[in-house]
Amino acid sequence: MKILANDGLAKAGIDMLKKANFEVITTKVAQEQLENFINKNNIQVLLVRSATKVPKTLIDACSNIQLIGRAGVGMDNIDVEYAKSKGIHVINTPSSSSESVAELVFAHLFNGVRFLHDSNRNMPLEGDSKFKQLKKSYANGTELRGKTLGIIGFGRIGQATAKMALGLGMNVMYTDHHTDKITLELTFYDGQSIQFNLENHDLGTVLKQSDFVSVHVPAQNGYVIGKKELDQMKTGAGIVNASRGGIVDEVALLDALENDQIAFAGLDVYESEPNPEIRILMHPKISLSPHVGASTKEAQERIGMELASQIINLLD
């Protein structure tokens, strides 16, 4: 059975599949050539990340496809329900990248409270000539410890983010449509553990009481954070979006940054991805990364092995 991992697959996953007698092809095929390649090479399993799209038209055109796998959490680039209606297995890897995304959230938070995203732009340009001025500009940082992190969406990634916040000494609030109460257990390198009991709050309460907000929801039909929600946040708060582009209204966000309602933002995803707006890219109050939340070596290895395990169980 042939597998096309069109957006790549970690070696650990490839090795598992080969051991189970699957043929794995990692050739990167352009979207417009995908239909022809799949049919010509009798591909039966298509694995993608966020780059490759699997719409209804491709599903209809490739009758040999038995399984579509997403190396990641969200599956908005796959017509999931239509594929399932055709009897095609659709799988993803919901648990493999949670910690990686959570760590990136905190990379953006630390960037924001210590102005690292901006100082890293200016130090190479003026660090030798305006060191004292730059030191003064970036000397008013704040600490995360003791502050409140509000988490919007409390699935696996939201919970992983909460655990890191608790470990750092932050207070955590969350809002979620599915989880009213939860007990989170933090485990440490020496085997010790500690439990925290958290309760769900409404969105308005989380926004008003949080010093920082991190968004972890799937793709939506409209904005979760728009002008109304930004206005509800504490003056000088920070916000991070490492979930999906289009969750945060970027025009309203820029306005909130310009009028100092919001102190900083951290963005890993964008409304107009893969062509983010230039005002977003150039803004000194925005910490930027190019949709790399799950892109760590460790996460990709876990994702590859989780996909391989599911494929073997379903098709071998």
C-alpha cells in the first residue's frame, strides 16, 4: 500500500510504516498536480500538514484514497465530513504537539513582557551607537510570575499552556464550551506532582480579569476576539494567538495596540496567511512567528509515530 506524505513525515513514523510493509513517498507535489500524481502512482493514503488542501474535488477525483491523515490538530484544510461520507478514514494527531504549541505561547509572552521582539530588531542596528538609549527604552519590563493568564479554549493545547503557566507561578482562568471543571496535574522531573482544580468562567470575566490572554480554539466562522472583546481586556494586557488565523480581528488588534489598550500581541497565525499584512509584520508591539507552533523536532517525531500507529491499526 502506497502512502504520500505530501508535507513531509518524521523519520520515526516512516520507519514504523516501512516495517509494516507500507511504501512511503515523501515527494512534495504541488497542489495543482496532486490529483494526477495520486492517480498515476496509485496512492491510497494521503498525509498532509497545513500546506496541502484536500477539498471535495480532490476526493472525488482520487477514488483509490482510503485514508487521509493530518499531521497536526486542526483539519480545516480537509473536507472531513465529505471524505467520511465516501467511506474514507480521516485521522489527525490531537495529542502530539500540545506541549510544543504551549512553549511557543510562552516564547511570545516572554518576548512581549521584555520587548525582546523589538530589541532584537534594534540592537543589531543601533546597539553599538545607542546602547544607553535602548537600555532605557526596554527597561520597563514586567514579570509573568504572579500574573493571571486567561485561556480561551481548554482542550489539550489550552491545558498544556495552563500547566506551564501554573508551573511558572501564574494564576490561570479559562473559558470553554465543553469543560466546566477540571483537575490538572503537574508532574516534575523527580517524580513529584501537584494538582490544581480549575473552574470554567464566561468569556467576559476571563477577558476583564486576565493580564494576558492566550487563544486556543479551532477554526471559526467569525472572530472570537474582535473590538468588543479587546475593549473588555485590561488596559495594558497582552494577547497571543497560536491557534488559527481569523480568530482575532487583526484590524481591531492594530487599533488596540495603537491606542495602548493592548500592550503587545504574539501571533503565530494570520488572517491572510501565507501573506500576512505588512502592518502586522512591521508593528513594533507584535511578536511574530510563521505558524510554527507544532514545528519542533520532538513534536514532529511524536506526530509521525502517532500517524503511523493509527494507519497500521486501520489498514494493516
